[in-house]
Amino acid sequence: MPPKAIDAAAVRALIETNPDTLLVDVRTPAEYESSHIDGAINLPLGQVDRHLERITQDAGGQMVLICQSGSRAEQCQGKLTKAGLEETVVMSGGMNAWTAAGAPVIRGPERWALERQVRLVAGSIVLLSVIAGLWWPPAVGVAGFIGAGLTFAAITNTCAMGMALTKLPYNQPRNKVDVEASLARISRNANQR
């Protein structure tokens, strides 16, 4: 079943007509801290499995899932749908589409998006291994390994390199994400309906 998605303009209209719309940003805490939609809660994708039962039991009404480009929100939607929570939609294009539409955001310290960091690291490793391969031919194998990893990431819609990069100090927010507060907000939103 293809993901249910709506565009940024539809999300803006939904927020205007229903201010209680629950916006769940599944990006890393550092990405969320860098820029997010006013009123959105941060529940990183890496935390969803751990709290899946509670989310599906406590959520009520429609939930809009947001990430940087849409793929992590789609992963989250798949997990929630599989667990029995049907009323979720993905904001297609994610924060990229939101900001491109000129929609308002809360800004914090600027950080590169995780996808951009993956492109930088993967591209740099490939470039350096090809250059090193000019002097030591087996080094080209590293480029092949990275290429295989990126192919696997595209096919499975996962990214081991991205998950590893989230652990770097650069990707840590100034304030730790309060998952309990996010889960409480999901529950509170359900009780308001």
C-alpha cells in the first residue's frame, strides 16, 4: 500500500483549519533543533520502535509525519500502519518542501541535514579511494564497498551511514530531546478529540 501523503500547502491549510493537528517530526534532535515547524513535536525515527505500542495506543486523530525529504517519515508511517495506526499522513517533500514553499519555521543553530552529510562522507570516501587507487589499486575496492552500501540503502530505504553519523557530536542537539514529553503530547492530543 503506497504511503498516504499530503503536500506542504495542504499541511498549512490543515493547521489553519485545525490548530490541534499533531505534527510529528521524526528527524534527529539536532535537525529538529536547526529548524522545525512551530508546534511540531520531535519523536526521532530511532525512538519509534521502542515506543511503538504506546504511540499506537495513545494516538488519536490524524497525525502528520515530517522529516527532511519524506523518506524517514514514510518509514515511520510504515511502522505505525503495521502496528495498527491508520490515521497518519506524510508531508511529501518534508522540511525541504515546507521551506521551499516559504512556510514559517522556528530556526536554531544551523546544521547540515543528515542526507547532505551522508553525501559528503560517501562522496569523499569514494573520491579518496579512487585517488589512492592510482598508487595502490586495491584501494578502489573501498569505493566499490561504499557504492554497494549506497545501493543497499536505496533499495531498503535505510541508511547505516546516516545512523552512524547521528552519533557524532556535531549531530547532538544542545538540549536533549524529551521523548516522554513528545509521547505525552501524542496522548494529550488523543484526549482532546
